[in-house]
Amino acid sequence: MSHRYNMIRGYGNEQQFLLPVNAMDWLSENDITYGILEILSILDISPFINKYRDDGRGSAFFDPRSMLGIIIYSMIRGEKSSRKIEMCCHYDIGYRIVANNLTPDHTTIYRFKKNNSKEIKSLFKQLSQIIVESGIARIGVLALDGSKFGCNASLSANKKLKYLEAELGRLFDESQEIDELENDDINIQDMEINRLPEHLSTKEKRKEVLNRAKEKLIERHDIESKKQEKKILDREKEELESGKKKRGRKPLEPKKEPSSDSKVNLTDPESQIMSTTNGWIQGYNGQIIVSENQFILAAMISDEQNDKKLLIPMLNELEDLFTGIHPSISPNILLSDAGYFSYPNSLAELDYGIQLIIPPSKERKIPEYSDNDGYISRMEMICRAICMGEIITFPELQSIGTFVWQSFMNREKQATTQEICKRVMEVRVKSPTGRELYRKRKYMVEPVFGNMKHNMRFRSFSQKGKENCEGEFFLAALVHNIKKLIRFEGIVKIKEFATNIIKPSRGSGFSYIFANTVCKVGIDTCRFIHQLVYFG
């Protein structure tokens, strides 16, 4: 009796030309590997190459473009293990294509990521500049947010200063005892001459770790002491100018030495204990600024738990990006959550030329827009016009005079500048235009962290030290931008995009010439409309 099976039959191993002759034909036309290769081909990787000798001596090294292809593709796939990446370079066709058929071992892959943190950071900034100059990123409104990432250290490795000092003292006494015993025993001294005993070597290494942790603790104390001294001087200066003593408790004088209960992590002294929605972790605070279409334009990591102290550094990163762009363009509005609000942060928009929309408290606690809030908006517009050198007529000032007198001046204690600033920022957020703008923040910046932590499985750093962890964070930001660029423009447009760039020779300045005039006109038009709507 014959049987019929719906079986897919294989072929013998000896059959030739079963697979395409060109390995690039193994994957579909819109596979992400082609986009990675196209983007890497337009980036300047000379900082990676310049680290090696150019006289032809020494061992050969892997092409940095191939190594970058491997680590970028592995992060897109959510793979962090260097050993698994090494295996994939042998058996996975996607890895073999981005690696140009090279198969580096896991040690080479790990060292490349560790030793090129600064170069990866510069590569991210380079791509961000391309995205902005080409008009791909919509920069009219930007959003800032932060998220906590764990590091390669445990919470139990945090020790107090008094423990460090006691342990250092014990190790010092123990090493002295060993020296005295060896001096008494001539045979041991002869046998072990020119070589340190193994157990003493381990103690020395431990002493080095303890000393480094103690130095970091003292460094943090010095920074906090300077901040406290500045706070005291500012208070004294304000009291001297006003002729009145300020209410509230006077700041305490900073201590000369750090407290014995101050803690530091022995495994990664630069990391800090961070509070998250899921509890406490040992790690860093990652910060990003994104465009309206979710491209990361600026990024950094910090050991600061509080986001208030990170707004100014992020604005500096943003300013560095737009300083190197020609023709000169700049964003109009920056959105952030209530964690970034403070009076000094609100004044930062005067120095950086960007309007900040930061709620003084959680959005749900801000009341609805009222008629009196219209006077606040009008007052802000008049103040802005005065700062820009415009002449304000008497009827314009009279239109808000009664409200300003009743709200801020005609009372037992006149309103402080901090109080007025808080009120102005609150009105910005709850005005109809402000609410519409602030709603954008949630779908601009929060999905970016979701992509990093969920899709790319990047929730913690695998290396130790702030500089190395910073390299990992910028690599994740670079990978996110590459994924967005490929999906936003498509593979075909990426190739067209590359042809509009004039590449420099190795070692020269990196400048781009773009033929995308339509995009530039569109950006200028949007900026003009924003100027009319928000600034009057």
C-alpha cells in the first residue's frame, strides 16, 4: 500500500549552488543589516583608526567598521554576551554580513566596546548632527527625560567610611607583620627575593580598591562642601541687598571631613544608589533629549539622583550639537516633567534661547486655566518684549497693572521672584496651547526609554566606571537613532541620503553639504509659525 506525505524534502550535502552565490541575497531586501552597512559607510571612523600605529608595525587589527557593525547589530537583537556574539558571528548570516565575514573572538569584541567609549560618543554626536542638518529630525519642540540604569555592582558592596579606614588600617598592620617575619627568616627572604608573596599581592590589590573608594568619597564631600558654601554666600548677599534677614533656617556650615557614615561602592565607586519604581538599585541616571519624531539629539549619564541638577548640563550638550550645525538653526521649546523644575532652571532659558515648559508640580495637581491666568500670559509677553528692547505703550502696561498690583504687591508680603516664576511656569503648562504641547512629551521621550529597556534589553551596564558605562549608553542611543533612521527613511532613501554628502579625507574636518533644500525650507517655515504662535 502506497503512502503520500506532505513532506518538504531536503537535498544531499553534495549538491552545489543550492544557496545564492552572493551572500547579500540571503536576506530580504528591507533587512536592517543593509541599513546598518549604509549608515556606517557615511560615518567618519577615523578616530577609531587613529588609535592604531600607522607605520605598519605590530599585530593586525579588525576593521573598526566591521566591529561597529557587530556591536550595533547585537544591540538591535538584544544580545549582550560577548561569547554569544562570537558564536553568532560564525553561524548567523546577519552577523556575518555586518561583520564582512570576519569572526572576532569574545575578548576582542569586549575590549573594542571598553576601549572605544569616547569614540562611540563622538560617533553618536556625528550621526545626530547629520540627522539635524539633513532636516530628518523635527526640532521645533524637544523633550527631556531621564531613567535609572543598573551597573555591574551590587548594593551590598556599599561600605561606610569608618569600615574603609578600619580595613585599610588592618591591611597596613598585617603587611608590616609579614615584612618583620620575612626579615627574621633568612631562608624565606632568599627564596622569595624579587617576588611578592601571593597572599600579600592580593592584599595590595584590595588596599588599592579601598583607597580608590575612599578618594571618591572625599571628592564627593568636597563638591558638596563647595555647594553649601556657595548657598551660604548667596543667602548673605541677598540679605545684604534687601536689608532684611531671610525667613527659614540658616544653612549649616559644611563639615571639614566627610561623615564616618558616608557610603561608597567598592566595586564601582563612581556609581550611586538610585531610587526606582521597582526599588533601589546601584547604577547611574541616564538622560536624553529627543526630537518630535523620537530621534535622540543629546545624551549623558550622571551619578546624580535628582533630575533638577541635570537640566543645565543637558542644555550644554544640546548647545554643543547646534553650535556645529551650518546653516545655524535652533529649537524653540523644551518639554520636561516636574522633576526638573527649579527657579535657577527656569532662568536658564534666558541664556540658552529656548522656551522651557516645566510644570512646577505633577500635571494632575495643576488646576484648570482661568481668566486671571490670561493676565499672567499677557504679563509674560510684555516682559519678554521689554527684554528684547521693544517699546511698550502705557495702555499695554495699564491692561495688566491692576492684576499685578492685587496679585503680587498689595498684600502683607510682596511676592518673591521665585513665586512669580512658579506662577508663570504653571500658566504656561495649563494654558490651552501649553497643554497641547505638554501632551507631546509622553509619546516623544518615554517610548524611547521603552525601546531601550524592552526591545534592546538594555536595562543595566555590563562594565564598571562612569566613562565605560557612558560608552555603553551612547552606543544604545546610537543604535536607537539608526533603527529610527532606517524605518523613517527606508533603505532606498538612506542610499540617496548618502550620495548628498561630500566625505572629507582622513584627518580633515568633518563637514557635510546637503542638497535637501525642501526640508530646510520646511524647518524655517515651522520655526516662523512657532515664533508667531508662542512668542507673539
